[in-house]
Amino acid sequence: MKTKIQELPLSPGVYLMKDSRGTVIYVGKSKSLKKRVQSYFYNNKSHSPKVKRLVQHVKDLEYIVTDTEFEAFMLECRLIQDIKPMYNRKMKNPLGYQYIVLQQKRDWRWLEITDTLDEGAPDRSHFFGPYTASRSSLEHAVQKVKECCNIACNHTPAASTANTPCLNYSIGLCLGKCLGGDAARQFDEVMDRFIALLQGDDRSLYDQMERSMLDAAERFDFEQAAKYRDGMNAVNLLLSKRHVIEFAEENHSIVVYEHLNEDTIKLFLIKGNVVLHSERCSVASTVDIDSLRRRVKALILSYFTRDMECDAAEVTREDIDAAQIIYSYLQSSACRYLVIQDSWTEDDGEPDMEAALREFLNNDVVSS
């Protein structure tokens, strides 16, 4: 093992740890294979008990080198889904996706966090997600929004203290759902706007938080400004997780490239949550750029046709794993990408595609 670790490259890639029977017990990825694997076996006093148990069982090691960290992420994701190594399951909760569910009893509505989507629920629109955040961070975000909007009522539908103020009402975190009357109607109106925000239908509640934060700052009421800032940060977390789900559902056709060095790029063709094709391409000269443009056009016409369109299916947890990696990659500064329009693959759409590719490759590749 020591020899194998010392011989590991500093390249991006995936490592597969095996036990004495040759069974893969853990799959990981890294931007630098050697540094990452060494970290398991040296200076390991700060490791968690699960990592220490893993290291005790590792008797062999394999690795796969990739050109980019993105490829390592995607390969790790696929291998974990295919192999289901024991320690990947132990070190990451398999119920890693959470939902916000709107519960209602009589005229009382409240939000809960769950890791199970109730397939028999009469109204699936009452479920928001799945979210890739942990349960605790999701609960914290929802609570911050409720406190910011003064809908953090302590009472429950079963409370015997109807029409009496809850504790949060006395400290200004509840509009007065617990009191009934006009205060309860105002509370329900804010709850409606929060639900619309989760659904992506209405951002007015977020806009109001921003105005309130600026007003509080102008009054030098920095405690109130901080409360609204925290509420806005919580909303941004909730919406950013939703964006990953929407990205998975939209099933875009995308051309992506990343520079490996000054003269070489790695080209990817992505459909939805799947990398369909990848290759190295030279960009050392104008001739190379022209050749690259023709190559990308041919790949688009080969891979992105209407024949491959299929009926929309519900996004699975495996889809979200891949979508999270691809979405984060596209948002990073590591790559450049172009979303392919459906019309470009039609007979009269090629001029538009060629113009878009010329701008995308000539300008971006040369200037990168």
C-alpha cells in the first residue's frame, strides 16, 4: 500500500479502496489523487471514527486518472451508483435529499422537513424539493425566513391556548396567528407568499425583505438589518437548491470546454445529466479553431437530434447527483458553455448554429 500511495500521480481522478477480499469498499475523487489518498493514512488523528474504520479495512487500491476535476466528479458519481460501496453508504446518509412539506389541519398551516416523498399524498403540490441541503441546514433556512417574516408562531393546531399569544408573539416573531382575527388573516397572507416563493411563482416576499433591510440600515438599526439579511440568505439557499432540480428537469443540450493548457482544451457534449461525449482538442492556431468549429458542429448534428427527445420523467435521486455536479461546473469559472437551441438542428437552423459557434469558440477559446 505504501508503494502504491507513493506512486500515485498529482492528477485529478478517482480512487477505489478495497478490502482483503478485493471488494471495493469506498470510492472517492480528488483534484490531486496523491495528496487526497495520502491524507487518509498520514496525520489521521483528526479523522472521524468512520474514516478510521475505513482505513483499517483498506488492503488494496486502484485509481483512474482523468483530465479534469469535473470528469473525476462525474466518474465517482457513476461508480458509487453502480458499485454501492459499503463505506460510501456509511459516510453519506442515503436519505440525503430533503423535502419541505406543507401540512394543514383545519385552518392551521405549517411547514415541516421530511426525507420521504409521500407517493399517496392527495396533493403533491404541497411538497417542495427535493433539496440537496442537509436536514439541519434546511430547517435552519426555513426558520430564518419565518422569523424574518414574523410567521414563526409557537402554537400548534392542537394547542389548548387558542386566542392567546404565543411566546414568539411577545418578542415580535409572530404576527398573531395564535390570536385569530385580522392578525391571523395577515399571517396567512404572508404564508401564501412564502409558499409562492418556494414554488417559484412570486418573489415579492424576497423583494420586501430587501427593502426592509435597506430601510433598517438607513435608520442605523443594524440588528434588524441583520435579521432581514439572514432571511434573504436563507431564501437564496432554498432557491439555489431548487435551481438544480429545475436544471435536471429542463434536459438541456450543452457544449462545454475547459482549458487543459494554453494549446489544448477538453470538450464535452452534455444532454441533461449525462456526458454523451468528451475529447481533447488542439486550439494552438487559427486553423485549429476552424477545425474545432467544424468538429463541434458535426458532433451537435450527430448527438443532439429530435430523435433523442423523450417524454419528461420524474427526476430521480441519481439524476440529482449528476445534475448537482454539472450545474455547479457550469456556474464555475473553470469552463465555458453554450446551450444548443432545438431549432439549430433543423434544416434552416444551421446558419444560426454556425454564427453561435463562431462567437463561442473564436472569442472565448482565444481570449481564455
